[in-house]
Amino acid sequence: MSSSMLTPTQRYAAGALFGLALHQAQMHQTRPLGSSSDDDPTDERVSNSSSSDSVSEDPQLWAHESSGLLRPVFRFLEIEKNAWPGLEETAGPSSANHHIGAFLRLLSEESGDTSSEAADMELALSKAVDAMASSIEITPVDFESKKEKHREYEHECREKFSTPEMQPKSEEANKHLNDQQETNYKSCSIEPLPMGSDSNIDEKTFEEVRMLGYQRKVTVLYELLSACLAQTPEDNKRSGRRRKGYDARHRMALRLLATWFDVKWIKMEAIETMVACSAMALLKEEESKEEGTQSSTSSWAKWKRGGIIGAAALTGGTLMAITGGLAAPAIAAGFGALAPTLGTLIPVIGASGFAAAATAAGSVAGSVAVAASFGAAGAGLTGTKMARRTGSVDEFEFQAIGENHNQGRLAVEIMVSGFVFEEEDFIRPWEGHNDNLERYALQWESKNLIAVSTAIQDWLTSRLAMELMKQGAMLTVLSTLLTALAWPATLLAVTDFIDSKWTIAVDRSDKAGKLLAEVLLKGLQGHRPVTLVGFSLGARVIFKCLQVLAENGQNAGLVERVVLLGAPLAIKDENWEAIRKVVAGRFVNAYSTNDWTLGVAFRASLLTQGLAGIQPIDIPGIENVDVTELIEGHSSYLWVTQQILEQLELDTYYPVFSGTPVKP
């Protein structure tokens, strides 16, 4: 690294804070921030690690040298090597409040010889981040447009799939139901925490956070992210093999650090996009040298000196990308399109500000290897068709959703439907959700899924099913499932015809899960942290994927967050603890206690094992969210999933299930 906006002391403090955040994020896998066990003083170590009192003797800790997560960051920040073991040990204790305040004070200190140039760089960087954040934030108009489109889909689904029992009996009842869905959501037992709060941080530390200027906070986050992404040379063979690209555990540590700093997550997403643009700019420059395009060198150098990074931020960052499949020529075209705007943008932060931003970005953007590690030259998810390669799985394709593709997003979201009646049901439940991830829907085994979904729906609308509803027989289904008592004979008889189709669909979901794991292990998502969300059999696909990832214990850095909705998964006889370890951040199980459709379909093997889709999972670190009031029947997940995701506020570090609709 040629230069930094931070002094050596400030870089030391930044590395120390990152180490603390990394270890705390690991602790929060099993003790989520804000949970009742979060402040338990008796739990002095991470529950899934050994009982060693020393980080150096506990290889299961993220802060341990073998994880390969901390020392590359220290190296990039040019922290003296003799200080690394001490910083690792400092990160180890479960209580962070003993150290955070001291390092925050070091960060806020200014050295006597601090140049005005460094201050200009920090100011320029913060303004560029603010502009980028503003550009990627969804507008109220777009928000309302997406909501209206989703309301249309909900109306269509209700018309087609709601049973007579589910449909409101009058216009007044219908209005009441709509009002309830818009404003009256049921909250889980975990109350939201105020932004920046942590039961491990005392009030004095809050004061120290407020003493730290916004520009310095942004600078620290920017340089730490760059340190996480840079491919630094390894000089110690004892260090664990570090996965290429952006590790999900690093992203969770940055999430927690942004929470401690009281910096909104969208600002961190803006920083991610800027660093992505920087890395791609370096890749383009390297390619230009290799191709011998010396004639354009002076022009390119002028662009770089003129603040290409700041200019990209101020124009929304839409011209450059670091995501799978985008070729270098497209980047070059993007630079050409940017040219006419540079002169008009300079007054926004001033010519010196642009120069400072360019210098800052160039100095901490990492290396050309960064861009390559994100799949800039790869086929990407949309080029993935693996059906022919794996036995009986006939369909397995990714469909791009939303506007965030080729926009420099450094995180990916894969969404999996599992109860569908037509092919568009793989896409439409997810279209209205708003976040800044690069989003894909997995379309898999549509023929079998449509067959089983239709069979269940046909049975629900049959005369016999209607009679059973009237008699209240369905009300016994879930309690019977949980207590393993005898089922009503009439139910067992009439549901036999569903079993063959359901058995096939379950088998294919397990195989699709293995395929999804293969995709992630190969890095087809571009070596970026992945959020996985699925409902019904789609949730089972995700679970089986996580099982494969958990097999060798070396894949903890792939998956950042998981949301399972209405999951047909056994609670007993499944190693949920191992699954939890491979998810770096939040792990949500959304269930409905009245989803007797799921109970009927999965009754044979789960009479005594419990069912994740209808009850909570008693595993440390899994957030159980009761969505019973939102779910009228299993098909409701088609149109209610978006509302549930909005209430979960996944970008919040701590567990949340909000009681009011999310506003743009």
C-alpha cells in the first residue's frame, strides 16, 4: 500500500476494532445481539469453539491465525508484525466493552503533523460515499411502483388459490384482512434495538463513538473493506488457506463495526460499490498495459488523476461492475460514457476533492487479483445450467431479478420458491423486494413442483376436504403432528394420492440443494457473500445446500444470511448446530402454527420429529419468527414472503421483526 489516509496509530486502532468485531460476530452466531443470553457473563468463549483461554490455542475462532481472516487485514494496514499476536488475543474475550472505547479514542486522535491533504482526502471520500448512497437508495416512486406490481400479483394468487375457507365472506371482511396485512403484523419476542446499541457496550463508549467524526468513520470502513478484499502475499505457511474474494465473516464484522459507529448500512454498501469500481479500474488498467495500448495511456492516467472513482460515485456507480460475466470491453465503454460528465461534477466536491478521492481510492483498492476473484471473467450465475450433469434433476437455472446487476454489488441474494403453480411463481414472489444485493431466483424442477402443488390445491378444494374443514378435522392435524397421536382415518385415506408426487418433489429438492452447494463452492456467484431465502420446498433446497457446505467445516465464509419460510424440515435428527456454523450472520426460521397443509403433506416421517415450518427450532442462534397471522394457507407464502422480508429488516445486524410496514 503506497499511502493511507490514516496514521500508523489509527491503522493499529482500526485493525484492533476489526478484530473485536470479528470475534463478536462469531459469538453472535449462537447468541444474537439483543437476545436474553447476550449479556450472560458465564459464557466466556464462543459456544462452538473449544474452552481454551487463549486465541492462539483455539483454531476454531475466527480471530485465530488459522482462519486467515485477521492477519491479511493487519498486513494490508501495515501494522507492525510483532503487534499481531497481541491484537488477536485482545480480540478474544467475549466482552468487547473493555477495549472498544480505548481504540475509538486512538482513532479520533489527530497527530501534530497531520497534513491538510489527508483531511481533504477524508472529506472527499465521505462526500463521494454519501453521493453513492443517495444514488443506490430506492426512490419513493420506484418503491410504490414495485408495491403496486406486487399487489396485483397477490390479487391474482388469491383469486386462483385461496380456498373457500380462506376467502373473506364479505366485502367488509375482505377490507379488514387487507388492512390487517398492511398495518398489523405480528412481532416475534425479540424487540428491536436502537441503531448502534450493544449490550456489551456501555454508555461511556457511546460518548466515544460520538466523538469520532463521520469522515473518520467512513475512512476506517473504507480501508478495512479494502483490506478484506486485497490479495496480499502470504509469508507464513501456518496461516489458513484464505478464500478468494469477499468472505461472509468479514462482511458480518463490518456490519457490526458500522453498527458500533452508528453508520447506516447503505453507506457501507456505497463503500463496497466504490471499492468494486476501483478494483475494476485497476483491472482495466492492467489489461491496457498487457494489450500494449500505450496510445491511450495518457488519457487513462488523466481520468484516474481526475477522480474516476469519485465521478463514478456521483453518477450512481452504474457504469462499472465487478460482477460475474461482465467483460472488460464493457468497462471501457463505461469510461467513455462518463467522460462528458466530469467537468460538471467537479464543483460538487471541488477539484482538489476529486484528486484526493482518486488518490485515496487508488491507494486502498487492493490489487488486480481482487477484480478477478469476484468473477469478472467468469460465466456467472445466469450462465449456469447444471441439469444435464446431475442424475434425475431435469431443471436448475438462475434467473436475474431487479436492477442491481452489473452495478458493482459485492453481495448476492439467491431466492428459491418451493410451492408453485406456474413458472412465473419462481420469479414474481421476489420482484417487489427492495435491497441493494445482486439478486437471482433459482428455477428448479418446475414440472414436479407444479405437479405436487396442484395436487395439494386440488385436494384442498375437493368436496371431502371441505367437509373435513367444516367438521374441524383439520384443526387436529397440527396438534396430532406434534404429539404423534392417531390421525383421523379419513385424512390418511384421502391424502394418499399426494404422497407419490410429494416424495418425488422432496427427493428432487434434496438433489437441487446439493447442486446449489456445488455452485457456491465453485464460486459461480463471483466469490461474494450470499444471502439465501426460500419458502416451502425451496427452504429445503437451501437447508440441503447448507448441509453439504457443513460437511468439511471449511466453508463458513460463503453464506452471510439465511431465511427459511414454511420449511418442510425435520427438527429432530438433523444437525442444525452444524448448519448454523456455516452461516456467518442471521439465520431465520419463519413458521406458521396453522399451516396444516404442510403438516398433512409431510406427516409420514415427521410425526415425532417436529416440523420447522410450523414450530420454533430450539437451537442457539436461530431466530424463530411466528408469521401465523400473515399465513392463511401454505400457498400464502407466494405473496406474503415479501412482507415478511420487509419486516425482518435483514440489513439490521441484530434480530428484528418489525411491527410496522417498512417505508421507503
